[in-house]
Amino acid sequence: MRRGLLCILLLSVIVPSVPRLIGNVQTAIRMLPLSWERRHEVIAPGFYANVEALRRQIPPNETFAMIGTSRGSLDQAVFVNYYLYPRRSRIYRDRWMYLTADPNGRPRIIVRPADARITNYAELRNEDVRRSRVVVSPELPAEERSRFLIPIVSSSDGPPPAAYTVEGAIAADHEARLTLTLWPMKIVKTLTIRGTRTFTDLVYECFGVMEFAAWVEVQSDRPVRAAFWLVNRAARTSAPIRLIDGPLRAPAALPALPPPVILWLLNPSGVYVTAQVGTRPAIVGPHGLQSMNANGTVSGPVYPFLSEKLPDGQTRFTWP
């Protein structure tokens, strides 16, 4: 009786594995006449082809970096390191470990372990950032606009693990064609929107760059609804950004506050302008966004606003 039960138990384990065993044997037979390299191409066609490309792209004496984004990617990095020997690699458990490493000893070439392709830090950061949202369900205003300015945007890293992006959404009831321009770099992106388009990192998603502080001009052939927030991804905080039409129409009575409060002056025009900040003049370049100490009432052809970093990681804006 006992032996019969053991036989049944053994068969229950063996029988389900038979199809897989047969498949493995058939694969082994097919690969017998193939070379070692061709066998790898059959088993992992895309990955191994990328490894072969890396052998041509990375000089034999060059050290390259691999940055983990998960436990699986760290395991994959071990295989990439094996296949690319004798080239040396340096494995970093996350992007912060790479970012804070000594720049003089940090490898300039970055390989993504998952698919064995050369990448860069901004792309890896984008993959990390887009895994989650801080503003989960952005609420859009009823007001529609055909043109507006986002007076400050950012895609940047602070002290680890702080990462700043602009989240938000644009909605159009009918198909709308938008032109977004990142100033003062003058990088242009065109979008076609019908329904709602959300953004986790507006700057990188639209313009492919990381910037500490810039602004965006938006023009649309149809009225759209939009809202954006500056988020601190580590602190999980969000600060709404006011959308504006242009420079001041009257002096703005902003308070004169000591640092860490910062006064920002936005010049949306294409020429140099002079603003009056308290008792001092301030010259702002074409399409410029300039920061300075807050010194009181602001007048002139600029749009001014204040920002302050709070202890909990939140950013507080003061709009005129």
C-alpha cells in the first residue's frame, strides 16, 4: 500500500514534466550541429545579438557600468559581465550609487543589464521615475486655454533619494494639436491629444532632457484643459503650478523674505527686459527664468513668483 502511494506520488511529479523534457531534448538535438555562438543566438536571440554588438562598441580596455533597477536586473548583470569578459564592468545596485560615485572613477559607458544595450543615466532615471505617480488622479480645471505658460518646470535630482519632476495632464474634448516649447533652450515638441494625456515627467517625456529649472510655452489649435504639479518623488509631495498668460499687468506686492525663499523672474519675450525688484533693477535675458533673493514688490515686463523648500520636502509657491 505504501509503495503504491509512493509510486502514484512519483508519477504525479514526473508526468507533468514529460512535455517539457521532450521539448528540451528536441531543442538539444536541433542545436547539436550548431556552433557555440549560434546556440546562444537560438536560446536568447535579441540578448545575445546585443552582447555581440557590445563587444564591438566597448573597447577591450574600457570599464563599463551596469546599474540595477531590480533584483532581476542585478542577476542579469552577472551574465552580461561573463559574456563580455575580459572587459571590466562595475555593477551598481541602483542609480543613486552610480550618481554619488567619484566622477573621476565612474565609468562613462552605461549598459542596461536587462537587454545588454548601451544607455545613459537620464534614460535609466526615466524608467525608474515612470514606475509610479505622486499625483495619481490629476483634477483638471473647467477653464480651457489655447495658449498658456507653465512658469517653472524641472526634471532633476537632489540629495539622494530626492527626485523632482513635473506631473500633470492635458485634456481635449476634440482632437487638438499642441506645440510645446521648453525655454530658454528652445526645444520644441508637437503632440496630438484627444481625451486626456498624463505626464509623469513632463520635461524628459516631451523634450528628452533633464533640467533643474526652465519653463514651457504651450500653444494649441483647440482649447484644452490642463494642470501641472512640481513633485518631490522621495517625499511624495506635490505643489500646484499656476498656469499664466504672460508678464505682469501691474506691480506685484511680493514680500521681502530671506533665503531659503527664492524669487523667480520669468521673461517670456525674446528681448532683454529690466524689472524693478524692491529698490533694485534686475535685467532678465530673452525667454529667461532668473532666480534671486526676494526683495519686495516687483514691477516691469516679467512674471515673478516665490518658491520655498519646506522641511517635509514640499515646495511652496507664492504667486502674484
